[in-house]
Amino acid sequence: MPCRIPSSPPPLLIFLLFLLSLLVSTNAYPGNNPPTRFCPNSTCGKQDIAYPFWLAPNLSTIPSTYCGYPGFVLICQNDTPILSLGRNNYTVTDVDYNNQTISLVDTDVLAAGTCPRPRRNLTLLNNFFLNYTTSDPSLALMNLNYTSYLNYTSLDTNLTFFLDCSDGPSDHRITCLSGSSGNSSYIFTDDDLSAINEYDLVRQCQDIVVAPVLSQEANGGNLSALSSDFGGVLKKGFQLGWSNKTLEECYRCELSGGLCGYQTTPTSLSLACFCSNGVSDRLCGSKKQTKTIIIAGVSAGAGVVLIAGVLCVLWFRYKKRKQHSPSSKDLIRNSSFEASSKDPELGSIHYQTHVFTYEELQEATNHFDSSKELGDGGFGTVYKGKLRDGRVVAVKRLYENNFKRVEQFMNEIAILSGLRHQNLVSLYGCTSRRSRELLLVYEFVPNGTVADHLHGPRASERSLTWPMRLSIAIETADALAYLHAVEPPIIHRDVKTNNILLDGSFHVKVADFGLSRLFPTDATHVSTAPQGTPGYLDPEYHQCYQLTDRSDVYSFGVVLVELISSKPAVDITRRRHEINLASMAINKIQNCQLDELVDPDLGYQSDWATKKMITMVVELAFRCLQSDGEMRPPIREVLEVLTEIESEGRKTEKEGATDARDDAGLLKNIAPFSPDSVTAKWVSKSTTPNTSE
């Protein structure tokens, strides 16, 4: 899915680039030649290289026009074709153009001895893109916006290596791989991961590597054979497949009789459909049609010159006016400076927030006694404390080695100090920026996190019934809707079950605003480096570096699936295609396998009213998890749908069940999981394992 690039250049520049592209297109039709003239086959050693793959001298020299799929570039090194996946190189051992598969081996493993140490994890993301660097920075940016659709095939399985471990099951030990201080390494197949939790290998080991291999080479899962010959299995490689139907614009080009490629300019990367009569920027057609399009384009361009000039003047006037008006960010910076310049020990105010002394909070937490730790996260450790006035509080102590701690400290104060909502955690105060340590003081929320109750240390209590989970979803959506509605809007950017706290009555308190962003009211998105938690991160934000309010909606969709399934967002002990909960949910929904997704303790099979509600929430989660942000509903609509589901559920419970046949009819009337407007975009997208970051 191509990213939407911000339209910040002056309109006149846009017009000139448009006119230049038309002139290039006008000269791009040399005559009647078959498309293969522009897409010649080549060889690298004994391997034939043909469409949709293409050869480049190296990854830093990408031609301005190439014929082939984006990211399907091969480098020929010593008569050996190399494909780069992310930052890793893989040797191409075979390409089957009829079955559309490519066989690969990790280049480092191939060059190693009989006992290679696996070092690379290969995870094919949903719309996994292949980065390659060009000498032109603008081209590098454009290349980030295009994806390679390579997927695992049915011939693949996984070998999971736990390396340099202090303990583990002896029957999984790899005798030839030893670590530091006598540590050992262990190997597991996809079908034998039960011992991982038994030995707590995630904590016991220094490194974990998941390597794809061919199922037929994995010795039938025989641990003894794998432990002694895993190197031979890795050197047989694995297989990936591709399909032109996953690249919509290439698919249309090929249907019109052309071959797909791309043209690069200093500002764009655009489709080039190689046709018998030349190169088209759309589809193949007759010369007459092509000339008509060119003439129409040039005429339209000439007609818009005057308008472009006027727009250019207006744009410069707008920029000049904008420079003289302070932005919300400027106001925040100025406020933080003024607040921090006051005496920190005189109860001065940060954004109308009480300023505590370090000594007060040190006393409240008994010198940050480890027994008072409530938990820790990416930015700091949270302690339970008791103030001199008797209030029980939660004190966040930001990590000293976090170089962004001041920014996150001020960000959380700036946001929380001005918010008042029953489902947002309250900020009681903080220390001064000039204090010995940066500390934040919140209301104490006693009942742990939603994650604790779903799949954490309190999961065995089974305390969250379906009505409670639906209420948690509604209250969380209400808090997010409030954040998105304030002026300026606030994007939380780290919505997850670990940041949803529960009070004694199981009401929601959304917490942790260290990553949150104030969102300009006149902008459609904010360009920023992706930050968040794996499994919850919006794939569009990850690929396009564009944060929108729909990024929170995607994360909330993952939370909905957690509430339905009681499963964590990421779990490496699950099968490869189910490690990422969002991908797992999409697969189960599209294959009508909800009974395999829903927590059986919720009454999905035994209570028809509960089944109806859960089914509708699943549909809503599916909409929230769309890879295209524009296809996701706004959080206000999500809240309305959830509230309506709860209301209908209560009404149904009062009316009671009528007849089994009526029950079935009600479920049939529920909107399908993949309405046409959604499926049209999703069918063309891969749902291979995904990690979000």
C-alpha cells in the first residue's frame, strides 16, 4: 500500500514536476516493440534472472527506470544471485517461474561450517517492504513506500534456537554450540514448544533466533537428528512465493498486456507499464489512445499555469503568516521553560500541577523500596507510595539511561495536567526538572492492568466476565474519544492492555502518556519516527512514518482481540503465522474460525446472546485492524458501536432466548466479517506473520 506523502512543496514546483513528467512520457514511445524488449532476461552464474526479478549492480545504484516488481532486485556477487530481505542477505538457489517460488539460503549459514550459529530472524511483515539504499536520499525515501509481497509457502516450517542459555531441556540441547560460562543452546520445532515455558527459556537465554527451513528436510522433527545436523537443514534453505495479484497496479498492467516496472525521479517513484508501443504510466493501450491522453494532459497543464501561479503566491503568504503565529508546540516549550525556571522546592507549578520535592517522594516510597514496585515499562519503574497527607499514590521513576526522559517527562505533564476524564489516570504532580531525579506522581489504581487479568499473573482468577470486558472496551474507547476530541487533539500512541489500569470496581483508567503527541488541528497526520509496542503498532504508521488518530484505532483493535481471546498481542510460543495476534485474528475471521479465537470461558458456545455480542465486537475489531488507515472507523464511531452492542445485549438478556431457529437467524443477520468495501482492500494484502515495530 503506497504511503501518502505530505503535499508541502509550493504548487508551482508541483506543476513543473507534473509538466516535466508529461514531457518525459511524450518521448517514451519509441515504436512498436514487444514488452520483453524493455525487460530482457539475464543470468547470474547458472541462474536465469527474469521478470518479475531484475538485476542491479549493487543496492546503492538503482536505475531510474527498471522492469520488475519493487523490492525484487537481485545482486550478482561472484556469479551468485543475492536477495536482500531487510538488512539480511540470502543466496538464491532456485527460481521457479511457473510456480512463482524462490528458494533461499542464509548467505552466512551457507559459508559457515557444520555447526553454524544462527544470527538472523526473518519475519515477513504484513506488506513486508525491502529496504535498499540509493545514492539519492529522495529515492531512498520513495523506496520505503513500496512493498515486496514475498510469503512463506506450505513447504516451510520453523526451527527456533535458544542460544547461550543457563538451563534448558537436555533432549533439545545442541552439543556443538556452547555459550559463555558453560551455557548451552537448544533447538525446537514448531510442534514442540511446550518446554519453553516450563524452563522459562525466554529469560534463561541470551538470544532467540527463529529460522525458516523446508519441512521435508527437518528430519521429521526428530530432535536427536536435528541437534546433530541442524546445520545441514539450514543449508537446504527455505522457500518463498509471490503473486502478481497482491500488487494491484502491477496486476492491472499485466492484464493490459504489459510488464510492470517503476520510474524514479528526484521526488517520486511511479508505475511504469512496459508495453509493446513503449512505456506507459498507467496501462497499455493503442498509440491513438496514448497520444490522446498526452494531448489532454498537456492541455490541462497549460490551462492550469495561471491558477498555479496564484496558488504559489497564496502559499507563500500563508507560510509568512504562519511564521508569525506561535504553534501549540511553541507554547508548550515556553511554558515548560518558565515552569522549570521557578524554585523547585517552593511548590511551584508545572502546567498547574503540584511540584513535589525529591525527599517527599523518597520518603513516600521508603527510599524506592523494591518491595513497593508495581511494575516497569519502557521509560521507568512505578512504585506504590503514601504521601504525608495519607494519599496512596503511584510514583514513576524515569530510567536514568533513557536519553529522552526529560522529553517524556515534560510531555506527560503537558498532556495530563490539562485533562479531566473519569477513565484517564490523574496526575497529582511531579518533581522539578532540576530535581535530583525526574519523578511523576499519579493516583494509585489498585486492581492491576487488563493484561494482568487476561494473560498475566492474575489470569487464573478468571475475574473478567464478558460483560466486564465489554465495559472495559467501552470505557477505553470513551477515554480515547475524549483525547481525540480535545483541542488540540491528542494521539496516545501506546494503547495496549498493559496501559489500561483497573480500579477496585474494574473501571478503566488509561495511563502512560510518555509517547503521546499533541496533534495540530489543521493537519491530517504528523510525520514522526514510529514508536510504540510490538504487536500494537499501526502498520501504516510503521511503513509511512505518518501518525494519525487512526493509529490509536489500530492499537485499540488489538486490545479488542485480546479481550475476546485472552491471548497476548505477541507470543513467540505460538505457531509462526499466529505469533502476532492481529494477524492471527484476521486469519481466523476470514476463515470463519471464531471458535478457535474466542476464549471458551466467555460462553461463546453456550450463550446465544453472548455469542451475538462477541461476533459483533469481532467484526468491529476486524474494521479497526485494516492496514489502510482510511478504512478504519474513527474512535468516536467505535465507541458508538460498542455502546450499541452493549445496549442490544442487555435488551436481549431481558427478553430471553426464544427459539433455536430464531437464534440462528439473528446470527445470520449480523453484518459479515468482510464487507465488500473492506475485502476489496484486504484480499490483496498478505496476512503473513507480523511484528509491529
